[in-house]
Amino acid sequence: MKVGSSRFLIVGAGFSGLVAAHRLSHAGHHCVVVDKRPHLAGNAHDSHDKAGVLIHNYGPHYFRTNSQRILDYLSAFTGWHPVDYTIQSFTEGKFWPFPINLNTFEELIGKPATTEDFERYLAANRLDIPDPKNSEEVILSQVGPRLYELFFEGYTLKQWKRHPRDLDPSVCGRIPIRTNRDDRYLSETFQALPDKGYTHLLENILADSPNTTLHLNTDFHEAREKFPHDHLIFTGAIDEYFGRKYGPLPYRSLRFEHESFTAAELVPRESISKKTGFWQPAMQVNYPGKDVPFTRIVEIKHATGQKIGATTIVREFPDDWNVSKEPYYPIPAPDAAAAYQKYATLAAAETNTTFIGRLATYRYYNMDQVTGMALVAAEKLIKRFA
Ligand code: FAD
Ligand code: UDP
């Protein structure tokens, strides 16, 4: 085989697949990327809807990272639109600042307070759990029962159809809790959206990948026969790859309900949204209550900064998964990890296939993390196939 001229078949045209193709193609390899969907960018796909609004088709995607390396890599393909991602929670009939911060505490007690007041409240209410073992304990050990029940218990039950005590601490533990007035949803050092969207970013990565072809509407099984290859990179669901021989892994799916409004239709809502041209007061409002079946309403125009009179909101309904639905979320829980481990053992023995990404490694990863994973995997493969 010639140095640097191997043939890679890459299943999945999301961040993982396209970043891997980009690096491999620059090392002289030939890459065929396939995706069963009619578009690239995977779950990060964004597009303009009928109202002309740029929406995130598969739920809100807030790019953030602490990694300068990943930021430098992606910045070659996009400019950035800085956003302080701020959201609210709607429960007990009113909007609350969320994630929990000093403003939330003031809303709770109905009067102004200081950081010291809030810290005293937390010291008196949080449960003494030195080493939280699940998502219930991780929140109770920080804020106590009242705030846990108000914001976390109902939302998590709806989202995962599991009690927080049956989920890893990392699930609810990723939501910051602050005693100052910092109300940003995320804590990473860099928080911004690609200025022309994720689809555009990934199109630019593909355009800079020599000897790479993309075949949409193409399933793995068809591609495997059609495109001879020296190595396969798989970014789909790991249990699907192995024909679900140990049974399907558990996933959580979602259903999205879109609703668009013209500028004229938005006028009566101005007292709620305060900002002209918006339907709700923030880019995301969470609904932890049992009274509604959805978990959140996203109005991404707040974050994208798109200048357009119309707006679109998306209600997100958690959904039971079956093989005919999208497996949006691997379940971060010990029983699911044990089920995955069986497939991971098979994967480790599969020397001609590399498994990367959220579904192939069955991990609740963000976009920056899968980008990092793809960069590392590509480096290894470049050495191996040099
Ligand atoms: P994917 O984007 O899932 O891409 C895999 C691709 O493989 C898909 O396009 C799929 O069609 C294709 N595929 C699968 N099986 C086959 C097959 N058999 N044949 C052909 N093609 C196949 N991350 C953040 O950083 N910030 C966020 O705010 C954020 N919010 C999220 C919100 C939601 C609702 C969801 C579901 C995820 C969110 N994420 C967020 C995570 C983010 O979507 C992932 O980290 C990222 O998209 C993973 O990229 P990937 O390439 O590994 O997988
Ligand atoms: N969560 C919650 N209440 C909220 C927001 C989040 O209980 O108002 C929990 C819930 O279990 C959720 C997890 O924290 O799945 C992580 O939230 P995030 O918003 O990061 O979820 P994602 O955007 O990945 O769906």
C-alpha cells in the first residue's frame, strides 16, 4: 500500500465524521463519508425554516469549550458570534432566573438578598452527602430539597423517564449553581455560535478536505458493500453496528414541535418578551412542571442574533426510543453503561473499525468533545496508515 493513500469509509457526516475526514484527507488519504440523512452536520444541523428563521433542527446547540486547541482548529472554518447563553425556568406560574444563582434565591424568598444570605440558606438546607453517587444526591448536596424539587426533579423525570437517583451525577451535575449573579447557563471559558451556523462550518471543513466525497441518503449497510475501504470509521450507534446482538442499548428520543410567528403576531407579546420581535423572554425557557409534557421551549433567534421580523419557537417533547426513532441521548446510568460495555468489548476487537462520537462511544458528549475525539483518532490512524 502507498504511504498516505489508504481508503477510509466514514459513516456519519456530523462533527466526528467530518473532522476525522478532514485530518485524514490532509494526510493524503481518500475518504468517503456517508450519512443516512439528507444533510450533513448530524444533530448539530441548522437551516432556515419556511419563515426564514435560522433554527437548530435537532434541538438547541450552544457551542462552548475550555480547549484552546479545539477552538483554534474550528476557527479556521468559521467566525464566531459571541453569546452569553442565558435561559429561564418557568414553574409555579412564573419565570425564574436559571441556573440557580443569587437572583433565583431572591425570587424564592421574595426580597433582596446578598451572597452571604444565600450561602447561609444553602448551608442550612443542603444535605450532607460528601460523595454524591447520582443526580439526585448531586443537587440535594448543593441546594437542598426545595430548589431540587422546584427545578430538577420534574424536569429530569420528564427528560429521561428515570428518577434522578437512577442517573449518573454528571447529568444534573453539569448545571452550574452559583451564589453570585452570574446567570449564564454554561461555565466554559469560550461560549459562542458559529457566525453562519453549524451547517456552514461543517460545509467549510468538507470543502477543505481533498480526496473526500460525501454521499447523503446512504446507509452504512449499503455503503459498506458499495465503497471498498481499508478502514472504517463509524460514528453511528454502536449497538446498530453489531446488529444489536446483545439487544438494543437504551436511548432517549425527542419530538420537536415548531411554531413560527410573523412580526405582527409578536406585538401582543411584547410585555412578556420585553425585546421586540421575540415570543419569549430568553433563548430557552425550561418547564420542570408536571403540568406540561415538554421540557423546554427554544427561541434560538435570541442567540443567533439574526435580524428578522419573524421568529420560530420549538417545543421539545422527550420521547421513548425504539429502533424507528432517532437515538438522541445515550442514557448516563450504571445499568446502561454495563450494557454498553459488552459492545465496547466487541468494538475493541474490531481492528479494522474505529468508533468515535456520541453514539459510537455511547457517551453524552458535547460538540467540542467529539471534535477533540475525532482529532485524536485521526492522528492515531495517520500514524498507523503512514
Ligand atoms: P451526530 O451529530 O449524531 O452524527 C452522527 C451521524 O451519523 C448522523 O448524521 C447520523 O445520521 C449518521 N448515522 C448514524 N447511523 C448511520 C447509519 N447506519 N448509516 C449512515 N449514517 C448514519 N452539544 C453541545 O456542544 N452543545 C449543546 O448545546 C448541545 N445540545 C444538544 C441538544 C440535543 C437535543 C442533542 C441531541 C445533542 C446536543 N449536543 C450538544 C450534542 C451534539 O449534538 C453532539 O455532541 C454532536 O452532534 C455529536 O456529533 P457526532 O458526529 O458524534 O454525532
Ligand atoms: N436539568 C434539570 N432542570 C433544568 C435543566 C436541566 O433537571 O431546568 C437536568 C436534566 O436532567 C437534564 C440535565 O440537567 O437532562 C442536563 O441539562 P442540559 O440543559 O445540559 O441538557 P441537554 O441540553 O444536554 O439536553
